[in-house]
Amino acid sequence: MLIPRSESLSFILARRMAATSVVVLMVLALAFSIKELVNKRYLQEATLNANAVAIAEALHSGGQPALLRLYRDYPKAYGFRVFDHSALARRHVLAAANTGWFPTVPGSTPGMDDRDEARNSTTDDTKLVEGFVLVRGLSANDRSAPPVAVATRRVGFADRHYWVQTYMAGDPAFAFTGVIADDLIKQILVPALFIIPALTLAIFLTTRTVLRPLRQLSDSAGHVGAAVASGQALVPIPESGMAREFARVAATINVMLAKLDHSLQLQKQFTSDIAHELRTPLAVLLLDMSQLPPGSARDRVKSDLKELGQLVDELLRFAQAEDVMASEVGNVDIVAVARKVVEEAVPDALVKRQLLELNCSTEILMLSGNPALLKIAIRNLVDNALKYAPARTTVTVAVEPGPSVIVDDRGPGIPTEHRDRAFARFWRMDRQLGCGAGVGLALVRRIAQLHDGHIRMEQRPGGGTRMILSLAGSAFS
């Protein structure tokens, strides 16, 4: 049985940890953004400082800051002026835009509210203030207008410094979003890019190490399943070197394995004993039947006794199959085995006026297995085909690389809904026909499993049944 491939527990934990971290990161980013939006004073100051840096960079690179989008598209809301640091005493303006809202004297802050104290540092004899203030309107007397945020900042490069004064009346261009985005990148995203992968990798490696005993249990359980299917002895799972919890699980599984092995041995022994015990009285009954006067009643009873004898033989083979496979495994030419089966079945085919063919794509096809069991499996398939195929039809046995043995007949076929049940023990589609005991195909399936293969039934093209005995993976040239 093929088990669908699934993710390991370590990978699942790591993936979920990464997903949870991303969700937490989004929540932190949202909370951080709300926190900055609530702190309007900080947001205004940070926005003006960012504008000052952009203005100085544009001027230093030879551009025209007045052409920046804020000052070009929103002349009533944003403005600036830049002083040369080397000629600050003469108030030499290098660049300016929309300066109508600036105080008359660059170094003073008319209209400043006493509560809006600037964070400042005196630079030189000019005492130009570096800081942030809120100005009430265009003049000190105009206190009814909304406040205008004004910031003064010195921006320095390697070879030159600039004093930049910027103002902002509201923020119609939503310039603050750039500040929030920049803070999010520096304070949230960049640390997360290092923390989340490292934490995910740590969780993956830790859980992989901690769960190694669980993988050992899983592998051992898989070996147990393979051993049951192939008829091998059930090997206990090692309990040493595991954590206490895993060791308890291993001990519990070993107890179950011991009981299972004991039950399997009892079942095989019981089947074998019953089959042996029944063979002798059946032989005596058949001998006694020959002494009765001829008639339809004797023939019917004799036929039933032969069928019962076949059932006993098949049950005995079924019980002994695993022991035979375990003790007698070697190199087998499956082509030679199929040819021998066909030769032995030719008389039965002639009696039923049927044609039996053998088609082989190669002269020799070797595999590792038990020749006696393989012969029983192929013979059961051929007997089944001869039993249900009509007279004057052909039963074909083909051996193909893989290896696989294909038996085709032109019989009535088996409906799709009954094909899986056909391999169950003691199942017959029509018990009134009285043909067979319902063990032959079950024995074929068991022999296929013992050879790491499988048996399946298909509809033959043109009508009839096709049985495919696959022994994949065990063949060699």
C-alpha cells in the first residue's frame, strides 16, 4: 500500500512559527503606525526633518529643491528656505520656495506658543535655532488661524553644511506616510528579517533533534508493516536511547507486536493442523465412494469431496506459504516457471476444448523468490481462467519485463464492484455454481505480497478477464 507523502512535524512547526511571526509582525506594524499617528507633534517634526534632508540632498547634487513635488503641487501648504552655513551671518539664501509664511526674522519664531518649546542648540554667533515650533498663523497677532509647523535643521555632508528651514500648514500630501514607512522599516521590518528566519531555523533544528526518536518509532512501525506483509518475523522496536515518553510508546508497541506475532503463529498453526487432520478422512471417504454403486448421487458426492480436498490443500498452502518463503528463497526464472505451468495445464485445456497459449517477450527473466510458491500462484490463475472461459476459446499466459505474469481469458468477466472482493478468502461471486472454494485468488495475493508484488484484475479488451501478477522490483537480468 502506498502511503501519501506528507510534511514532517519539524517542518510543520517551523512553517507555522513563520506564519505566526508574520501575523505578529503585521500587528506590531499596525500598533506602531497608530502610535505615531496619535503623536502628532512627533510626526510633524519627523516629517519636516525628512523634508529638510530631501531639500539639502537635492541642492547638494545640483538640483532645484523648489521643483520637488510638495513645493510644486502644494504651494500653500509647504515651503522652505536654505541658508549657506559658511555665510550664515549674512543670511545668504541658497534656495527657497513658498516663503510667504515664514517669520520675518529667520532666527526668531514669532507666534510661538509658550507650551511649544523647541528642542534647540545654539550653533554659532548668529544664534540660529535648530528645532521645531508651532506658529499661530502668519503673525504673532493672528492666533485664530490653524498652527503652522516650522522646523530648522542643519544638514551636513562631507564637504558642506546647510541650514534648512521648512514649514508645513497641515499635510494635504500625506507626507507623514513616508516617515511612518521609514520608521516601520528601520524599527520593525529590518529586525524582523533577522529574527524570524533565525527563530524559524532554531525551531526546525530543535524539533528535528527532539523528535528523532519519534522518527525511529515511525520507521520501526513501517518495518513491522513490511514484515507482516512479507511474512518475516516481527522484530521488536529498540527502547534504549529514547526519552522516557517515547520509550513507553515503544514498550507498548512491543507488547502489541508480541501478541500479534503469537496470534499469527496460532492462526497458521491452527490452519495447518486442521488441513492435515482433514486430508486423511477425505482420502478414506474418496476410497469408500469407489465401492458404492454408480449413480448420479455418488458422482455428486465424489465431486463435492474433491472440491473439499482442493480447499484443504489450498488452506495448507496458505498456512505454509510464509514459512516456505522464509526458508527457500533463491534465483527463479519466471519464464521457465510459467512454461512449466502451461505444459502441465494443457491436458485440462484439451478436455475442455480450449486453447492455451504462452507468450514471452524474453527467453529468461530472473527474480529473487520461491519457485514453488510462484508456480502455485501462476497455476491458480491459469486454473481460474480455464474454469470460467467457454469452450473453443483461448487462454493466454504472457510474461513481460517488470516482471509480471498476465493471464487473459474470454470468459464472462467479473463486474467492477466485485473485483476487489474477488481476492478475499472464501468469496465466490455465484456460490450456486459450486466452482472452487474461494481461496485460490487469496493465496495468489498472499504469494504476491511475499514477493513484494501485487495482483490486480482488469477488464480484458474485447471481453473477459485479465489477471496481472506483478512482482515489481525483484527482477534482474
